[in-house]
Amino acid sequence: MSSLDPTQNSQNSLGDEQAAHYFSQAVALHQRGQVAQAEAIYRKILAGRAHHAEALHMLGLLMVQTQRTDPGFALIDQALALRPDYVGAHYNRAMALAQLGRLEQALAGFERTLALSPGHLGALDSRGAILAEQGRPQAALDSFERLLAIKPDHVRALINRGVVLKTLQQPQAALESYDRALTIEPTSAEALNNRGVALMALERPGEALASFERALAVLPGYADAHFNRAMALKLAGRLDEALDGFDRSLAINPANPVGLNHRALVLAALKRPDDALASLDRALAIRPAYGEALVNRGVVLASLKRLDEALASYEAALAIAPDDAETLNNRALVLAQMDRLDEALAALDRALAVRPDYADAHYNRGAALKALQRPDEALASYDRALALAPEDAKAKAKALVQYAAALEGLMRLDDALACYDRALDIAPDHAEARFNKSLLLLLTGRFEEGWPLYESRLAHAETAAYVASRSLPGPAWTGETPLAGKTLFAYWEQGFGDTLQFCRYASVAADRGARVILSVQNDLKDLLAGFDPRVEVIGGDQAPAQFDLHASLLSLPLAFATTSGNIPSAPAYFKADADRARAWSARLGPKTRLRVGLAWTGNAAHRNDHNRSLPFRALAPLLSTDAEWICLQKDFREADRQPAADHPALTIFSDDLVSFAETAALIEALDLVIAVDTAVAHLAAGMGKPTWILLPFYPDWRWRLDRDESPWHPTARLFRQPRPGDWAAVVEQARVELTTFHDA
């Protein structure tokens, strides 16, 4: 349909009065939505009076509203050519452009409107809204202030002004703007919702929650208010209610990726990581380039130990925002868990180049450097983290704990202990500070102080999981109640090595006259069954029907008041099954050389594994010694698997080591076991077999300091790194000593 050009039609068959009558009729129909009838009358007017600017304007507006955009704007422009000062046409043209998303052109139209009519309320309001959307909040605020100077009770402007003030980090002024709007229109759901957002920014979550609930009482289907209410509940720690709120919001607006992202955060906090992951995947299906959701997905995947996928998610987030310091920090944490420490360090350096005052990145950099055996540099990073730590007690205590750990790595033990004491002065219930201090006290032989504090492990995140599933009736035994005639239920708590070391306390309890029932991990049950005829051994997930007292194995040293001078010790606490041992001896055949068992790595999930395990290649000098080398490893690191399999001096039986009982039987056929600090060392030493234990510079507390024997295992010898990471010196010492052992 062609546009009408007044210059091509000079007829004026309609009089002013008749044209005005028809125009009024058409506008009324237009406003009622009867656009076909309105269009017919507009055209009738223009057929009889082609230069009628008002009809050109309104017909053009109608055509734009009915998706005939180009001819519609052409008609409005014809009206403006006839009447350049036509304020209504300028305004409506700008509004139409804004609705089409053509914001710069719309803004220019509102400016022209205001040049002709400086007090035009609609133009001021719409101009402000566009400026706010374009990220120009100060200019937007100026527009709303001009409007409110003319009409102070303009509710829409008051609400929009509040939104802009919130963007300008002025939540108190925003709140006042919303409150002004609500004095005029108390049931404005939008004002109530936005008021709640301002209260959240002011850290007044209770009042915010009430404001969101008032908004929902007015408008129950208000998705944004459901979302914001859920955010307030999340902040208040009311996670189940928050989850319900996010679900309500998403039921109304299911395609809201932000809602799905925050729902996932609640699910993760509720320990439902698989559901959290599904929610994040839904968010990313809607908005694939949603950086925050990609980061949160990485966090959830890391918690599930799906490290390759977590790393990929962080990489995708960094493709969107390459300099995001938090994402770089998170990526570094995953790389560190994957033992890719140099890459982790590089990622942390990138994060700190972007954000030099990022305390967490300094902490993590210190941890990476510590793991890389660079303790002096680690200490410098922790020192920087400590200086940057917020002044709140929890953050400052965390910084002191990390600093103390770095001092320990340098064997500055008095300084480390002072750091833990400072942390506990600030935050007396800080679980990690209490736990770490206990380990340091035990390491230095201060058992009387260390054992009571070691009970703090039950509240420490890393160890609490071991006993969380135990909900036992009756009192825990702490040493006060005489054991004679009582049934004591003792149960495993931590790793296999801990159970093998501390099961001796079941015998000590039996010496005191107790009937003892001992729960051990299922993998140890066959080995320990019958290790003491007075002790009944049951599986790890079992508990006796009746007992008088109960205690964790690792709480028994405290209950029995163990000191450095009264550690219960004997040459052997358990032995291999005789039939199995004979079978292994027959399988190995006649012995022509010294038989040495070897284990060089422990549990990869152990927090100190990077220090206590060594790569197979480091054992080359030892394996060159003339001996029959028997591998006691059940599992292999990927980097070690093929080199170990190819080594001509090493015999591997890993497929046959189906249980600790089987491994013990193989050890029985050996002359000597050489192992790092892992369960194999406790197994061999607990059997009374000569056992050489290879220790890092900073050892686990049970091995103490500056000694080559252990009060826990009389047949063990300790070989210590002379400096951090120096496994070569340890292996060389063992090689030299092995020659002597061979000659003996």
C-alpha cells in the first residue's frame, strides 16, 4: 500500500468541522483497538484532505503498530514535514522506535520532543528509561529528576528513579524513592518488589522479605518478586524455602537462566550437586554464553571430582571473560587437584595481575608454591594474603592458619604455633586452627596438650565425614569410667593406616577388663579377625546390638592418657594367615637374594599426598641394588604404570593383591619392606617385619622429628628428606643402608 503525499493531492473536499468529526471518531476506534475501522476513517480523511497532519500521524502510528513499519514511519514523517513543531508526532514516533529496539533513534526523537516541549512528562520518563538501559545512569537520573520537579507524584518516575539510584550504589536513596511511590500508590507491586531489592542491598533481609511478600499479595503471579523473595530466603539461610521460591518463579517464567543459576546454588548448598548441575545445564541451554553459570557449573563439577569437566567449564567461562580473577582462581584450584601445579601457579599469577588485592588467590598461590616445594615463596604469598585478609575474625583466622602451615613447611614450628594461637585468640572455635595446632603439638611430642585438642578433628571438614554417619546410643568413653566388666564398642575413623596403627588400643581396653567389639573397614576385616582373641572384629558398617560405651579408635589415645613414654608398643600386633603365606612363599620359589617389598605411592586423595608419595622414576638408584624387588602397589599412577611394568628388576602382583590379608601374606614371604607413609608401611610394621619408611621433610605427626626409629613400630626405620622435596637424598640413603642390610 503506497503512502499518501499531500503535495500530489491538492483537493480539500472536507471542511474543518467535518474533518475534526471524522478524526475524533477514528481516534476513539483506534483507542478501543478497532484498528481496521479506524484505518478506514483515517484514509477517508486523507482522501478528502491530504494535508491533514493529525490523520497522517495517527494512520502512520497505526501502521507501525500493526507491523507495517516502513510505510507507517513514512506517514509520520509526512506529518512532521507539514508541521515540524508537532510534539505528539515527535513523541509517538520516538515511542514506536523504542518499542522496536531502535534506541539511539528513539532517544534522538525524545530529545526533539523535549526541545519543543521541555516539560513533556512522557518524553522525560522514556528518555530516562532508555538512558538507564544504555548504562548511562547519571543521565537517566537527571531525566527523572526533571520530570519529578514538574510532577512530584509521578509513580512511574519515582520507581524508575529508584532503579537508577540502586544502579548508582545509592540503595538508601532508592529506598526513599520507592517509599514515596508507595505513599501515592500503596499497592504498586513493582514498587514493593524494587523496595525489597533496595533493602537487600542495605543488608536488611527481614524487611526485604516482607516487602516481596506484600508485592506477591498484590500480584501472586509476579515472577520477579518470587525470584527476589527466594534470593532473600537464600541470604537468610532458609534454603528449602528459597528453593521453593525459585521453583515458583520458574513455573511462571521457565526460561529465566538467572533463576536457574541461583536455584543451582541453593541445590549445591543443600548437598544436591547432581540436581544443581541439571539446573545449570538448563540455564546454559537457554543462554550458552552465561559466564556466571559456567563458573558455578565448574564449582559443582569440581565438588563431584569430575575435574576434566570442571576445567572445561572454567575454560568456557574464560573465553567469555578472559580476565575474570575469580574464574582464574577457581581454574587454578582444579589444576592443583589434577597435580598440574605449574599451570595452577600460572593461572593464579594471571588472577593477581588482574586483581592484585585478591586475598584468596594469594592463599592458593601459597598452597601451590608449598606443594611445589618452594616454601619461602609460599610464605611470601601467605604473608600477602594475611595483610589483605578482611578484619572479620573468620577471614583473619583463616589467613593465620594458612600462614602457620607455610611456617611448618619451613620447620619454623615455634612461629607456626604462635600463629595458631593468634588465630584461636581471634576465633576460639576455628576448627582448622584447633586441628592443625593439635597435629603440631603431637608432632613435637607434646601429647598431653595435643590429644585433647586433637578431638577438634571431629568438627573439621576434612575428618568429620568419617564419624558423621555414626549416631550411637549411650555415652562415649573418655577414660573416666572403669572398663572392667563393660562392653566397649570401638570403631574405625580415618584411613586404613590409622586403623592398622590404632587397633592396638582394642587390646589395651581388653587388658583393662573390657569386652571389646571393634569395627574396622571391610577391607581390613579378614586381616584383623582374631588378631586378639579377646576382641570381636566386625565390619565397617556394622554396630553391635548392645554395648555400654563407645569410642573412635583415634580418641582412645586420649582416653588412655597416652604420653611419649607409655605408647602401647609390641614387635607385632597382627600376622598373616599361615596358609596364604605358605602359598606365596611357594609361588615366589626358593630365595636366592634379599627379597624387598616396595610401595612408593599412597592414596592420591590424601591431602598431603603430593608430599608423601614419590614418582617411580625416583626409585631408579634403589632398584639398581642387587635384590629381588616385589611391588606391593595395588594401584598405579598413570605416569608410573608403564615404567613400573617395564622395569626388569620389579615383579608385580597387583592383580592378585585382592585384600590386605593377601598383601600381608605376600609381605610375610619378604625380608624387608620399603614404603612411603601409607597403609603398606603400617601393615608391614604392624606384622613385625623390618620396615623402612621414606618420609617427606615435614612428616605426618606420628613420625615425630629428628629420629630414625618409631615408638609406635619397633621394627620400623625412618628415612627423612633433608630438605623439602629431596627424595633423591632419601633414596640414596636407603640404597646405602640396603647394602649393609644385604651384608648382614
